[in-house]
Amino acid sequence: MKKYIITGLISLTAIFSSCDDQLFQTPFQSIDQNLALNSDANVKSVLIGAYGEMRGVSLYGGRLQLFSEMLGANSEVRWEGTFNQPREMFNKQIFVNNSFVEGTWAAAYRAINISNNVLSALDVVNEADRARIEGEALFIRGSMYFELIKLYAQPFTSGNTTTNLGVPLILTPTRAITEENFVSRNTVAEVYQQILDDLNRAESLLPPVNSFLARNYVAAAQLSRVYLQMESFADARDAANRAINTATTNGKSLVPVFMNAFNTDNDSQEDLFTIQVNTQDPANDMFLFYSLPQFGARGGDVAILSQHIAQYEADDDRLDQFFFDAGEERTAKWRDQFKNVKVIRLAELYLTRAEANLREGTAIGATPLEDVNRIRTRVDLLPLLSVTVADILRERKLELAHEGHAIHDVKRTRGSVTEGNTTYQFNDPRMVFPIPQREMDANPNLVQNQGYGG
């Protein structure tokens, strides 16, 4: 069988649906590149294909969040399901042929390649829409590289970013496979710089109102995440502040009751970016693995352990998410079927701004104490009188628990994860995914990650 590189695929997948049926018309599953890129309407349809990849379960449709929680379980959650792929992540014993690891790599590069195709055809897009289309494609490409670098490479906080290997940067369309497509891995520093270039330009081009698609404050929110991973706290603060200001100006605010931010049919007023889920497009792996059969899911694959629940104060309304069923404590954040997958909530941005301001000794937008207390008082906790970085990190951990932040916060803060009698440091090779064996077999220029035979 002829070998191929998954990063070179041009695969336009199913469009993700929404309440706006006119916006989301079903595209071809595959389409000739000359036809696809020869008109304004077709380029826009191709862009929707990139969103379709991004919303799939291998990416923001659930597995990116699940991977983080399993790698960063820290004796606070436990994988109980029969799927071996998440179990390998939970056990920190990942095989190079793990199909979830392979699927996420493949889906991310498909989204990147579709974005590259859109960016190559901007000249046929109506001038009035050209900046928005470019911004959306750059947001998708930058976001996908960010997710890849966090999982398949050592963290930015580990070692020399100019020599540590990241992932291959592909910035032009791949339309035919030749030896020129046998790409090598760029460095961590090079990948992060490309992410910053893409997302900063995306923010400058995107409007503040754009249905539930990429908007300028969503790009700014994503940038705040990138800068946190890089320990560029002033930049993280400023990006979070821009996102907060623009989002709140456009009607976003914290939901008064914490659990009302979850299991929603439509975006809540707190949601900055979500994956739309409904009966026509029901894929949501967080629901699949976290919920229970009576709600339409599996058998409750993720249990919440007492070591996690004990960290909440007695009056914390966030305790309302937990319920006992099928022999274990569960979280209701992902309980109901056909509900949107939360990717970025406004609460995260307040916590990012608080942490970055405190580390920098500034009060841009608000004081760290004000931002932390707006999160605490929402869940019926007494406001703090003073605040430390440890206080903010604790609030962040509890506020964003089970939403896909666990391992990334461990890595950026140079922490560790303990499972049983074993402690894994933030830069342990077992906390990094392997380059999928399928890619290694197809591309002789790829170098495998440490600990996986490379």
C-alpha cells in the first residue's frame, strides 16, 4: 500500500451545524481544489470545513479536554472505562499506535491544511469579507498548532526552546504528496512564534460579532492562554484584558448561578467560544465519557475522587456539580446529551488577568483581588482580604476543573502529578504524547519523542 502523510491530506469534513441553517449548508465531503477555491462562496464553504475538523471529537469536541484531565489526573480523578486509549494517558504509558493520539494529530493537521488552502485563495473572497475570512483561518491554524505543541512536545517552560523539537510547521497548502512533503519538526520556539503571529493577526482582523465563530475577543482569549504557557505574564494580562473588555462590551458576563453555565443548548452569556452540539451533530466526547447511561452516555468512565472534592470550601456552590452514581462521585458539567462543549469561558479570563497582574505587580483592568473575588462571590464564598499567586491558582483549579486545563497548568507552573506511589514532574517524557507511529513510518524526517524509541 502506498504510504502517505496525514499532514498532507486535503479532506473537507462535515460541517458543524447550528441553529443558523442558512449559514451552515452541507458541503461536499471532498471537492476538487480548483472548484473549491475559485469563488467567494466556495472558499467560505471550505473554511467551514476547517471549523468542522476543529469541532470533531478528536479536537475541541471533547478529546483535547479529556487528554488534559487524564494526563493531569493527580489522584483526583480516575479513568474507569474500557477504552485503552485514555487509560494509557491516565497510566502515563502511552503506546505509539494509540489511535486517539493519532486521530488528534491527523485532525489538527487536516484543519491546518484546510486553513492554508483558504489563506491561499483570499483574492477571490469578496473584499468586504476578506479580513474576516483571513482572521478565521488564522485563528484556526494558530489554535491547532497551539494544541499540538502542548501535547506532542516538551513544555515551553522546559529546557531550551530553540533546540527542543516541536511539531512540523506547514504554512502552505499540501495538494500532492512528494518527497518535499517529508517535513521535519520545527523547534518549540519556532512553533510558538508562528502561533503568536497567527493569533495576533487574527485578533486584528476579526470583528467582535461573528455568530458563534471566531471573534476578535476569542483570538485575544486564546492568546492569553499561549502567553501563560510561555510565562509572558504581561502579554497574558493584556490579552486577557482585551478579551474581557470587548466581550463584556458585547454582552458577555458571568452567569449568576455557576452550574447554569453548563449543559446549555445555546451559548450562555459566559461562553466566549464553544463547540455547538445538537441532535443533528451530537458528537461530544466529554459527555460520552463523563456522563452516565441514564443520560444517554456510557457507564461513567471518569470518577471524581475525594482528594479533589476535599479542596472545595464547605459553602462553595461549585460543589453542586458533584453527584454520586454508579458507585462513584461524578461531575455534572458534562451530564446532559446534545449540550455545547465549553472551550473558553469568561471566568477563565478574569483568573488569567488576576494571576498575570499579581505576578507583574500591576492592576490593569482590575486588581488581582477584585478579579479573584468576583469568581469567589459568584459561588457564594466570602471575598478574600488579600491574595497570593497560590490563592489564584487554587481558584483557577477549582473553577475550571474537568474542563481540560489540568495538565497545561501543571506544565506551565513547573508542577508535578502524583498517581499512587509515582510522581511525574512537569517535563517527564511520559507526560508528552508520542509522534504517531503512522507518521513515523510515512515520513523518514520525523524524530520520535524521548521515551518512545526515538
